[in-house]
Amino acid sequence: MMTRVLPIAVLGLAMASAQAASSQDNASQVAQSEPASQQASTANAAVQRKTLKNGLQVIVVPDRMAPVATTMLTYKAGSREAPEGFPGMAHAQEHMMFRGSKDLSADQIAAIGAALGGHSNAFTTNDSTTYYYTVPNQFTDVALRLHAERMKNVLDRPKDWKQERGAIEQEVSQDMSSPIQVAIKRMRAALYKGTPYSHDALGTRESFDKTTAKMLKSFHDQWYTPNNAVLVVAGNVDADKILTEAQDLFGGIDAKKLPDRRAVEPGKIDSKTIRMPTDSGVGFAILGSRAPGSRDVQGMATTEVLASVLNNPRGPLYSQMVASGKSLAARYTTLPAALGSIGVSYVVFPKGADADGLVKQMRSILGDIAENGISTDQVAAAKRQLITQDTAAQDSISGLAHRWTQAVAVDQLNSPAQQLAAIKNVTADDINQMLSRLTQKDHSILAILKPEGSGAPQTGGGYGGSESFKPKNVGNVKLPDWAAKPLSEIVAPEQSIKPVKTTLANGLTVITVPSDSVHAMHVYGHIRNEPDLQEPEHKKGVANVLSQLLDFGTKKHGRKDYQAALDAIGAQASAGSNFSLTVLPEHFDRGLDLLAENELQPALPKAAFKRLQQRTAASVAGTINSPDFKAGQAMRRGILPKDDPALRYATPKSVAGLAYSDVTDYYQKAFRPDLTTIVVVGDVDPAQAKKAVASAFGDWQSQGEKPDVTLPKVPDNKASFHHVPDQAQTQDTVQLAESLGLSTQNADYHALTMANQVLTGGVFASRLYRELRVQRGLVYYVSSGLSTSRTRTQLTFQYGSDPDKVDQADKLIRHALVQLAKVPISEDELHRARAGLVRQVPLNEAGADSIGYGLLSRVELDQPLDEPYRAARAYQSIDAKQIQAAVKKWFRPDDLVRVVQGPKPK
């Protein structure tokens, strides 16, 4: 599957990894292994690397966490390398890489990807394009062959580009429907005017209309060469074998002389303010300036330490703007690119707030910090936090591949260790000098996005009646022998983790997952709760206010002192009904004590209650008037009976009517050990983990009767159609959904999961992806899934399309459900569905987070801890007729509720 070009996802302004490449031609390099003195290592085994004679850099990062491997191939060609006037050329070629090569058809690529059962993706940035597969490790060679075949040659045929252009233009519409994406685009254009960085990698409809298949083929032939690429393989693999396979698969591909790359030499910044409405329920004030590129390793390290200092809850940015109740968030971050990043200070504010006043205050705070300087103690605390983050980031196989790709392919370093070394070398003087530059007003661009609501949802209408379609599903695709043989046999995996479950005397459940491949200690906690049932109807919003009050320290430590205690050990902790801790192993006991202190003995200061109540009421006012909320509420009203507790929601009035005692009473009733599960993942003995948890949480006692936290079952819904106007969107976001009267315990649930795999789970080999995207270009994406709780299951489809394509996509989805009930799926589809679902299972154990949250999810659903492995065995015994029968019994195409957010469908 191809992602969007890495988005500037907000809020958090999650950043795209960006890359620039050397213009050096590496064709003359001699194949060699790096000397041992230059090899980095993990806790598992030494990293091995080799540069082939054709210039391809190969890096193998062994990790034994799970029987999984990630193969990541990065070409040093992004939007910077695109011809002038064609900013999306690299992005378009990324799409076309899935449309077939000389020896591998698009259907074969799709079928192999589906049968692998892993995660496959691609993304384009300013400086690079990356393709990756995360798969069961026995199929690493198949993933590598897919990379190699497409490096050799791609078809880039006009007829394929004509179809793919429809999908990529839907992607453009999707991004341009996001006001914050548009604001960042305008900010980037101003900060890097006249350079290749003045635009992101997405591209425009206008440029795609002018792009030809011949131009795409030329781009591939120029830049998709081994001497312009880095291959990283991370996971449970034999490094020597991988290096040999890389030589065999890639060694015969010729190197080429690379074209010159355009320089990034921005001129003077023309400071300005961008003002826009946003369809979000909250507003954003974003202050952007130039920052060091990620290839400036010391400059980027200084930026990271600066961000950690500024974002610390003890600091003035948080204290004066967030803890004061004036804003919802205030942070500093970067949107990185290889030769020049964007430093971003931003404030999130509720509807009705004085945005300009908040910007003035943010500038003043940053100016005061720059004038007074940052202390060595603040820098030391930031470094401890970043060291913990760096350690924890190694506890994911795909994360390891990303780390090494960023360091070597993007930043031109020998290993990620150099990034951490640079962070350790940052001084207070370095940070103060950088902050002084960043706070100069004439060096920045300001964007202010104020929340505006939408019109009232419109109910009625339909999708226009029936129409005849003849789907062209992927049938019996003949695979090449190198894929067919290893993928033919489906073997149920053995569980690689050994969770140990115990219960403390107070009813708290402890699950420990010992692993000597995990570097940090990870704690994941969840208290079973259901605010829709536990909040009194006239006091909706009390859980929201409580969650904010938990950030104000404990009965032992004030807010700043509590954070100082965490900083002293470099721990990251959060409290609430979902709580967590990440800490280095040597500080595990102390970290648990601090986490328990916040969870069991929160300060809940009455002095902070009133300002948080006022902020929440203002925030709620914007939220319930936003298109996102109205669309969600329209769907809930379509699915649920009119008196269902899940239809209730907080209003400014209900929040304003809360008393401080309502918050403390809710805490006493909802926070209790007999509804709590804690998962510990790390290199720890289960007995030691239980002892540490018991020491920290063992004295916690439940108050009163155990509350009911399970929503009642709901009857089948009937069809309804709703339109929620959203002036910010040029593209429609469409959801189709219906309630299903079964739980995960029902014998048909696994059969329906397999049906869903046929519909969208196999991505480009799935029925809906092929019909809606590959063959017709109606959508950029389409997804489907079964969302479940202990008592409720909902079938949901979502897609994005232009208004004139909404109805056609809708009809195709409904028709696909009808066909599933009428005709059994083919043997080929059945094999792909089984293979995909069975082979996904080990991936759930390839990272600490996926392990921890996966176990908590199973507890929440009242499932056995080894449920994925039981499901894998079930998938192997379910046949096509059972899937057909389950679909016919449970899926009701005529009862789907449709909610369209955006322009009115045409």
C-alpha cells in the first residue's frame, strides 16, 4: 500500500522525515564490508553493512524480538529532484512503482503483497522516496526480490498513468481539504521561496495534468539507481545471508551517472501573517522559521534539545499558556528536511480565544527565555529525556529500520549512534544562540487558523438507486516461482512472547512480557471505564476535566516538582484511565513509584479546577460545532437507538454546571484496581516485575461497588443518509456503517474478518481497492473494518472522493457486499485472505508498543491473551462457503448508514 506523501499531521505537527542525497557518483566504489571498528551494534548482534560494486549501500540490523523483518529501500530522490514546474514527479513515480515492471505485473505485485501478510508502504519527502515491507522473516527474500525487480525496470505505461492519475489527484484533494495542511504549505513557500523546498512532495492537480508517462519513466531511469539508494534490513535475520542475497539480487543492476541536484539557497524572508478559517473544533497559531537541516547533525541535535527544554511542563511555555488555562497546548517542534527544516512554535486554543493575544504572549515568553538563557540543569534534564526516547525507539523492528534509514540515507551518518552522540555534546550556549535566532520576528511566518463551524447536518436522500457493475477482481494470478513456492504453504505461527499473568490482592491484573531484545522498560496501564455510563447525564464532561487535572502533580509533589522527579531519571509518564511509563531499566522501580503516585494520589488542586472548567467549556463549544463532531454524531444517531447512552455528549452548559466535588467523586468511583490491568514489557523477570508493581500499586483499594462499564447491546439499524457541510473541504469524506448483532466470541466473527480481508485487507489485491482505485480512480483510499467492544460490533467503510464520484463509489461498495453473499470467493482469494491474516500475527509482537497495547486490547475485549494465535488456527479451517454464509447472515447492504462530510455530492 502507498501512503500519502508524509503529511504534516497536526496537531502535534507530526513531522515527515525528509532527505537529500549526495550528488557523488558511487559507481566506482569497491565492494567491501565496513571495518569492525566502524560497526554499530544492537543488544542482539552486530550491525553488518556492505557497499556493492554498483554503489548500493546495504545495512543489516539484527534484532531477535520477533520472527519478523523489515526491508526498507530508499532512493535519494524526492521533490527536490523533480523538474521545475512538476513538484509531484517523485510522488507520482512512487505510485507507479506498484503498476508493474518488465518481469512483474501489477496484479502479481498486489497478490504477492497480500499473501505476505505484512505491512507494505511507501512515502515521498522533499529529498527521498522510501519503499518498505514488514513481513514474517521467512519471506525476507521475497520482499527483497520485489524491491530489486522494480529497481531494474518499471513499465510507466500511459494507460496505467491515466488510471493512477485519478487516484493521486484524489490524494491532492484530500490534503487540500485540510486547512492546516494548506497553511503549512503557504508557510513553506514563504520560508524557502525560490528553492526546491518551497513546495512539499505532494504535487498539484495542474502539474499532474501536464505529467506524462514518458516523463515518469525518465525520472525513474535517472534516479532509481543502485548508487543512489540505501537498503536497510532489520529484524530476526541472518546478516551474512542477507548480504549474499542483496549481492545476488541487486549486484547485476548497473550504476548510472546521477544528474546534478538543485541547490537549496533561500534568500531573505518576507515576514507575513497568514489568516485562515479551520473546520476543526479548536484554533491554531503557528509561528514558523527556518531551522537547521537534518544533515547538519550538530544543528539538528541542538534543535532537539531545545524542543525538549521548551516543551518541558516545568517551563514557562507550558506553565503560562497551558497550566494557566489560556490554551490547550503550546509547544515547539520541527518539520525536518535534509538541507533546511522549519522550526515551529504553536498554540492550540479554544473557540473564542484571543489568538493574536496568545501569539503575543508566546513571542514574549520565548523572548524572555532567549534573553535570560537556558540553564545547564535544564539542558541536562532534556538530554536524559532524549536518551530514554532514543533507547525506547530501538524497541521496534520497523522502528530500527526507520532509524537507520534516516541516519544513513538521509543524514549521511555512519549510524544512529552519531545522532545521540551529537545530542550529548549540545551545550547551553548552543541552545541559547539558536533560540536567539529563532525568536527574531523578521525571520518568521505566522499562521492563525480560527475555528468556524459548519451548517446543520442534512438528513435524507440516498445513493441514487441500483446500477449494474461487473467487478474485475484479482482472480487466479500466476506468481513467479520465487514467490509462489515460499508463499504456497500457510503455517500457523507459534507465539514468540511468553506473557505471565498474575493478580494482586487488590484485584489489579499484572501481565509481564520478558524479552532480552527490549532495551527500555515499558509500562502500559488501562482502567476499564465507560464515561457514557459512568458520567451522570447532566454532568457530561466531568471525565474530560478530571483528565486535565491529573497533570497538576500529586499530594506529595507539586506539578513542577513531580516533573522534576521524572526528569531526574529521564522518565516519560502519563496518568489517567490509560496510563504509561517509559524508563531505562536502572530506574524501573523509581519510575513505577512516580507513576503510581500520580495515578493513586493525584493533587487535583481546587485552584486549577475553575480555569480548566472554563477552558473545557470553551473547547467543547467549538468541538460540537465542528464538522468532524457533527459527522460523528450523525453516524451515531443513524446506528444507535434514540435513548442510547453513547448519544449523550458534553456541552458548554453541562461543563459549566460541574462542581469540584463532581470531579473528585468521579475519580473515586472510576479509578479502582479491580478494573485495572498493567502490562510490563522489558528485560525483566516476571516475579521481579510483579514485586515492583505490588510495591507501587499494592496499597490501592477500590471504593464502593464495581461500576457497570459495559454498554448494552443494540438492535440492527436501518438505512439513513446524512450530509454534513464542510466549507474547508473540496473533497468529500464518506463513511458507510451498520451495527452487527455479534461479538468477537461468536463463531462467525472470524469468517467476517476474512470477508473484510477480501474487501480491503489485501490492499491492491482486494476487491474494493481494485474497483474504486486501481481500475476507476474514484478514490485515493478506501478502508473497511469491524470495530468491536464486548457487546457491540460495527462494520464501517470509509473513503475520500470528489463530490461527483461519491455515489458511484457507494454503489460499488454495496454491490461488493451483495456479491460476497451471492457467490463464494475464489480459491485464490481464499488463500490470499488466509495467508494475509495468519501472517500478520507475528507482526503484533515486533515492537514493545504493539505488544503492550495488544494485550490491553484483549483484556478489554475479554479475550484470551493468545487470541491472535487462536484466530490464526481458525482462519485455516474456514472455507469459502462459511464466509459466504456469514456474510449473508450478518452484512446488510441495504441498511448501511451513509454520512458525507464536505461538499454536497453531485
